[in-house]
Amino acid sequence: MAYEGKNGKEGLLKEAIRCFRLVTQAEAEQRKREKEDLRFQVPEFQWDDAALQARRGGTQESLSTPPRPILSVSLVQQPMQLVQNQAAAADLGVNIHPVSELADEELAEIKQGLYRRIERDSNAEQVRLWAFDRAKQCGRGWYRVITQWDDEGDDPSDQEIVIKRILHQDCVYMDPAAQEPDFSDAEWAFVTSWVPRETFKRLYPKAKLSEATSDLEFSEYLKDTPEWVDGTGEETAYLVAEYFYKDHEYEEIKYGDKQTRKKDKVSVKWCKLNAAEVLEEGDWNGKHIPLIPVIGRELQPFDSERRFEGMIRPARDGQRAYNFSISTFIERMALEPKIPWVGPEGFMEGHEAEWQQSNVRNLVALQYKATTIQGTQTAAPPPQRAQLDSTGMSLAMMGMQESRGLVQSATAMFDPSLGETPKRGQSGRSVIAQQQQADAGTSNYLQNLANISMPYEAKVVLDLIPAIYDRPGRVTEILGGEDEKSKKVMLNAPFIPDETGHPQPAPESNPRAKVYDLSKGKYSISVSIGKSYQTRLQQGQESMGELMQHLPPEAQALLLPVYMKFLDSPGSKEAAEIMTKYRDQHFPGLTDDEGQAPTPQQLQSQIQAMQKQGQEQAQQLQMAVEQIKTDQAKQQAMIAKAQIDAQTQIQLAKMDNAAKIAVAQINAQAKVGMAATEDENEALATGLQHAHEAEQAEQDRAHEAAMAAQTAQMPELGQPQPSEPV
């Protein structure tokens, strides 16, 4: 219902007061339990009033009782701190995914980068941990999302989204009719604060309570709402409440041929009021009430009341039993030096002062008056202390041990998780199992933060982003990647980055221009729980170091800049920057168009592709080497054949020359008158010719035999010799 005009404000005020009275009555017992549990976190407040009164001593019914020890040794602080440290060490991250046709991955990354920047500027981790601490102790905690003016921006109309903590979280009152664990279906909520009278007059000088001239007039305004005022006179404080409430407008939507349905268009209204009037009012920029609950443990309802509890309430009785046991143990132990002396009557005569101080002073010697046993001459024995009864101390020690076990059972934190030395004979597996049991027993607190609180927080923030970051051309910073490297983008207008990466306006026709319209698309949300930064740093060092050892030098040069980022030593950051420049110079193309370095997963994929390519190239190289060896063998055979042919030709030439010489000699002899007939000369020439032909045939046969032997020694084409490596 929307409220307008003077009558509307009066109706709004009446409705708000009615809702506030309803929620205070519905949550009265829950808030009482929460206050008791929060008070119990202080050790001296762990004793109940009756036990304290009995142990403080005093005079009752004319009997004086001395004070007794009142010790408070908190056993719940350590397990609660361990759970708190687990939440602080967890790397909680909101992931945004596109789910509609108008949504895309790039715009989802921009929204996620903007969300991370909002978290960083708001110190959101500490905000959540503050609410988580209260939920862990007493069952419920709260924080909120607000908007505020960006005074450091370029435009006075710009606003920023801020995740803000609430100091006194009991000031949040939520619609008790809400059914969802994150209270997302609540119709209204309050955030209250007590404002001193003088401060109220300064902030709201025209308010009715500020203009009230008498106590009678003041009391007239508040006669029906005394719970909205605290104190009297100048010490008066007024309760001022922020009131969020939902307004519903139903729109008829047609679908199919003739079918229609009603669509609920929800908007959230906001106002600030006291019991007398509405002080301020306006519209909230989203459709969700921006109050984020953090739940410890919600009990199953068995009546009309909704109950929440943390780690303290189940451990209260065990803690009180421990305090009582250790107080009794100390009381019994303190009685040991005060055990009375037992001796015959009158043994202190003449030395009363010494004996009376013997329990509080370390005297060198004690004298006593010697007496005899009545009726005999036997001397009475010297005085002795009464025997100490250690039964009370033993029972107190047993009570301490048993109550410690009760607290451990209630908090699900056992000795190994608390740093206790393992017992003799206890195996390492047993210790690990108990530690895992403790983690499982308390993991619901962290899971509720990740599965209830942060998804609703993300819904509130994502719902606000299009309305808050709506100015076209607004330049803002976003964070991206594992290292949360920052960059600036322009919203709701086309732009291109300049040489320094700063966005500059660009026409839509520019093919390089990018436009990030935050109002388009629908996105889903998931929350991841990772390990702490220090743990991821150590794992990164180990995994990357082991990977580097098994890579060739070229691949090591690619991964070295990434590996250096995991080192937490002096100079590692500078070394990573230098190695990044070296990699980009010698291995261009590994970064994207915007100069962003690839992720370790991308680098690993690239290295695997390069290794596969290198293996293929090695196979091709091996085939080329084998082909070269084959060609070399052919060339060697051809060279050997040519050498044999040359030697054969030389021998033939020598033989031919010898035959010619012989013929010339014969002719010369014939001319000088040798007595030989022409037939004999012809016969001699014919014989020489036959001899020459026979010798030439013999040379041909020797040549063929040498060629056959050379061929037998050569390897088969394409097959390596046995002595050569394959």
C-alpha cells in the first residue's frame, strides 16, 4: 500500500507502530535468550545470581559466612574463535552467471568485477565476520546494504553501493511472518537507534518532539507508545526507526491465445519515523529489503515461536559445571596449609601467638608445653596436624574433566582441534578423524553464511547496480582475475581504451567499441568457498614448482612469470614483472587483446599444445634424418661405382698402350731384317690380340664381383644399420 499526503503519513505511522509492536512481542523470548548468550561470552557473567550471592559471603540470619572462590575459566572461547578463524580464512566469492538471452559472459564478468570492487571498498569481509560472530554465539546476526553519494566521483549525482556493518545488531526487527531462511519474503523491517534528546533537536528542529514546550505536551504524544522513549528530562532518548516496507502493484500479462496472469511488481519504500511522526520518506532503488541475515542454527519449530541459537547456549551448563568444579578444587587446595593442629589441652600455653600464626607464616620452630598423660608419668606426644581429606579435591577434578567433555560435545570441538597433545597410543588417523569431525560439526555456520546470507546480499546488490550505476558514460573501476587486477571501464555508453587503458568515448560504428549496458539481461548467483589466500599461495608454490621441474626450458620460460607470483619473498613481484616482459617479447601472442595475461589453466593448455606440436615436429625430423641417410647411401654407391669405372678405364688404357708398343716393336724388328715371314707376324699379332681380349674379359669379371660385394655391404634403403641408433 502506498501512502501519500498528510492522511497517508498518519496511516503509515499507525501501520509502522502496529508492526513494531507485533515484532517485539513475537521475538521477546528470542531476544532475551540472545542477550543472555551474549552476556555469557564474558567469563565473569557466567555465574547465575543465586550462586554468586551464596559465594560472596556475608551475614544471613546473624550467621557470618566467609567468601568462597568464584572462578570463571571460559571453555567456549577457544572453539568459538576456531570457528571464527575458519570463516576468516575461507575465500568466499560471489560468482555471476548469465541466464537470459540478453545476458552474456562478458557483461557477467563486468558485473562481477564491479561487485568485487564494491566488496573491497566496503571491507565486506569484516562486515560479514562481525555479523557471523554474533550468529555463531547467539543464533542471529545482521548487516546491511546502503547507497551513498560518491563525493570523489566526476558527477555530483553519482552514488556508490556500500556493504555496511551494524554495531548493535539487536536493533534489526524483521517481519515475523517471513518463511524463508534469508527473510527475503518479509513485507517490512525496522532498523532502530536511540537518539539523545539534544541530538534529536539538532537533527530534526521542526519535529513535533523538538517543538514540544512542556513535559505534558511531550507525554501527550507518547502516552500510547512508552516503549519509544527512554529516560526522563534532559536524559531522555527517543527511539528513531528506519522502516522498510514493500509496495505491490499487479499487472495483467497476456500469454498464449487468450490466457492471462497477474505479475507482481514489487517496490520497496523507506521512511524514518518516531512514535510521533514520519520524519523522512522516499523510495528505495531496489525490490529487496537491504537487510542481510546471518543465521547460526535455526531450530525446528514446535510452537508458534521461531528459535535461533549459536554455540553458547548448548554449552552453558557444561561451562557452569566447570566453573563450579574448578572453584571447589581451588577452595579445597587452599585449605591444605590451614589444617588445624591437634594436641593436648594447654600445649600452646606461653606460645599462643606463634601457634596462631603458624598457618599463615613460615616459622623456623614451634615450641609447645610438655604435659603428661593424666594418671601416668608418660609424656603426651607433640601436636600434629589433622589428616587432610582429599576426597573433595578428587571429586572436583573429576567434575572438571567431565564438564570439559560436556563443553566439547556441545561445541563439537575435541582435543585434537583444540591443540591438545594426542594421547599415548592414539593413531594419527584417529587424530585426523576427530579434527574432521570437529570441522563437520561446525561447518553449518560457514555454510549458512555462504548459502543463505551471501546469495541474498548478491541479489540486493545486483538489483541496485542498474539503478545506481545508470549514468551513461560513467567511468568506474572493476576488479578481475585471481589477483584482482583493477581496470577502468565506461558504463552504458560505447568506448575504447586508450594507450594507458583509460576508457574513451567512441562512436557506436567503431568495430572496437564496447558497450556495457548494466540494465540488460538476467543473471544467476552462486557462492564458492575456497581456501585462504595463504593456503592457496602455498599450494600454488608446491604445484607450480613441481610442474616447472618436468618442463623443458622453453615451457619454463612461459610459466616462470606465473610461478614468481606465488612466491612471497622480497623481490618476487619485481622479478615476475621482468619475466612477464621477457615472455611477451620472445613469445608474442600469449596475452589477449587487452593485455591481460593468461590464467595458469590457459598457460597449461598452451604448453600441452606446444608439447604435442613439438612431438609431431620431432617425428617429422626423424623421418627427414632417415631419408637423408638413405640418400647418402645412394650417393656413396654411385661414388664407389664411378671410382671402379675410372680404375677400369685406366687399366684398359694401360693394356691398350702396351699392345700398341708391342706391335710397334714387332714392326721395328721386321724392318731391321728379322727373318720372319708375314704369316708368322700376323700369327703373333693375332695372339697378342686374343691375349688382350682375355685380359679385358678378366677385368670385366673382377669389376662385376667388386660391385656385387659393395652392394652386399650397403644397408637396405630406409633401414638403419645395426650399429646405428634407431
